Amino acid sequence: MNVQEAIDHYLRQVKRSKSPHTLAAYQRGLSAFADSLARSKAKIDVNETDIAALSPLWLETFLNQLQKQSVSTEHLYTTAVAGFYRYVAAQEWAAVNLSTLDFELGQRRSLGKRLHVFPESSLETVLEFMQSVAEQPAKTLPQQLTQRRDAALLFTLADTGLRVSEACSLRRGDLDWDHQRAVIVGKGNKQAVVRFSGRALGYIDAYLKVRVPLDLGQGRQGVLPLFARHDKRAAKKVLPISPRTAENIVTRYVVQALGEEARGTITPHTFRHYFVTRAARRHDILLAQNLARHESINTTSGYTHLSETEIDQAYAEVFDELPPPDEDSPPGKTLDQ
């Protein structure tokens, strides 16, 4: 049995015990693990390498390549790979030293406490680039559909705070154009209201207008996906894009706008951080919590990325506007004391 076959066995086990979203996340994590092995100095091909050769030291290679990923992605991917290692050990397909595995993971968790530099200006550069691409004339209908869809997707992620799985699950009928919002079933199978900006709706409307000829041949319009595939395999069918496709779309424009070195620094989830940060900055963290649909405000605080300058300005607005103490009052006391 080779490594890829063992991964497939493990994912089938995960499918039986985890949610579809968790399964998809584990699939991405193990795919990234396989890619990192192929790019390593040893150039390990998971389709050719026997599972008996599995080594915890491979995890070190993977962890080093996760430096550009967010801490949450890093944690998720290492959890998936560690689960795979333990599964292989339980099946006795390889002599895995679990103590070495735990040591590698322990090292990573300590590194995971590093300060996260939020790429806000880079994300806005990507949005500006996306806007310019959307304005360019397309040579073919598929190209026009792809450009309009990608613009609608990126600005929807930026202005709604939707998780990537939620965005990919949107249907045309979910949108309430008059009230600029949609009712979705989000994390934990909870129903929620999501607001849409005029900017996002403008890009969605432009995209759907180009898609009219395709949609008309599909029957009921309301059940059609909001963001559809436009590859050759989809042909004239209106099929939803997957979260992995959405990630690839984001990565494509990040690389085009910022260069290859920016690959992995901005993901669909980064757009959610961007959304929450803007809501907290322009209003307050309670509004950001409600818009992000977080049960705990502690979760929201982890999403907000205010600069030291912004914190200084906010402090000055609150405290520097206080009247100076009366000259006859001792320091630290008011007249009422």
C-alpha cells in the first residue's frame, strides 16, 4: 500500500465520524501535506512511496512550509496530518514513533503563538486588481463569466464576512435584493441573516446578467447556485463551485496582484478577518460580533486587527477630550470627591 492509498483509507474513516466541512478541511490539509513532500528535497511521491516508510520527520518538512499560512490553517492542517499518522500507527501499517510526532507538534504549537501580521493593505490591493480585471473586455463568453463570477465572489467575501463554504452554498433564491440580505444556514446548522453591500450586489448583478442564457435552460431559477462553475467539464450545466475552487480563485488573483511570494498569505478566511476588522473599526466590536455571527465576543476579538496608530487615536478620542482637573483639586480627584 502506498501513502496516497493510506490517506484515502483514513479519509473514508473521517467521513464516517466527522461533518462534511471537517472532511473537506482534512482533505485540503492532507493534500497540502502531499504537495509539501513532493516539493521537498527528497521529492517524495505519495503515489509511489510505500506507507511503511512514513516518518514523523516528514511532518517537520510540512510544518516549515506552513509558515506563510494563518495560525488557524496551520493548526487545522497539522491536526489532520497528526490524525493520519495515528491512524496509520493503529493499523500497524508503519512503525510510527508517536513520541517524535508529539514532539514535532509541540514545537509547532509554540511557534503558533507568534504575532500575526494582518495583510490588510495587500488584500485591498487584490480587490483593486480584481476590479480592474472585471472591467476588462473578455474575448469569450466563458472568460467573461469567469471574470464576473470571480469579482462577485471576492467582493462578497470582503463585504459580507461569509465563510467560504457558506458563500459556495448560496443559491439565487437566497438573496433578498430589496433588503440587501440573505438568509443562510451557517455553522452548526444555524439559520442566520447576512447583509450584502451595494458594491457586492452590483458585482453579483453584473455576473448574473451575463449568466442569463445559461440559467434559462435550467428550470427553477431560485435553486441555482449563486456562484457557478464555468469550466469545460461543467459545459452548459449550472453547478456550484466548491470551497476548494473558491480558494484557488483567491490564490490566483493574490499571485497575479502581489506576486508568487504572496501565495498562501491571503485565503478566503482572510477576507472574513478583513470584514470583521472593518466593522469593529468603523463602529464597535459588538456590531462586528453580530455581523460575524460569533457566539462569544472573545472569538471576535481574535478576528480584529487594529493598528497601534488606530488604538492611539481611539484612546485620544476618549481620554484627551476629558476636561483638565480644577487647579484647586488634588491630582486624581474630582470636585465631587
